[in-house]
Amino acid sequence: MARVLAMIGFKHFEADMFFEREGDYKYDASRIRDAHGWCQRMTREALAKGERVVVSNTFTQLRELDPYLPMAGNVRIVEAQGKWQNRHGVPDEALERMAQRWEPLPARMQ
């Protein structure tokens, strides 16, 4: 969904982009906070310029949305439901841990 929105003019950010260098994805768990900080900073800067933004991170807990919500008055959250290909080779046990901590969006946020 985010890639489609990017094709129609939205700036697209996700923490995984922090780990991409010259087309290669090199995840480093010790830098995950840096990656999320980068994503938040890029989002804030684009919104400050008046650009439309889509952020596609794996938000498994509602508190993970907190840094983004005050950035713009017009926010729409889309809860992607379904199964998609694991693009970064995340181990099955890590995916299961993420699924176990999943918090669905309350009706007021949909």
C-alpha cells in the first residue's frame, strides 16, 4: 500500500529504509532505535514542508504510534490485515513474538 501511495506523490518512510545502503539491506538490531528515530525525523521534516507522507512500520503496539500522531492534524491509520511475504528474512520465532504482542486499533483510530 505504501509503495502505491508513493507512486502518486506521498513521501514514503519506514524504519527498514535506514538499513538500506546502495540497494543492500543490512539489518543491525543494535541500531533499531536509530532507525526509528530516522523514520520519525524524516516524517516530521516532510510534513513541515507540507508534503503528504505514508509511514509503513510494523506497529504491533499502540504506543509505537505515539511519536507520529502529534505530527499532523490529518492522520489516517490503515491496519493492514493479511499475510505478506517476509521480505527481510525475519525468523519465524520473531514473527510469532510480534504477532503475540499485536494490539488492534481501537474503533476511534480507524
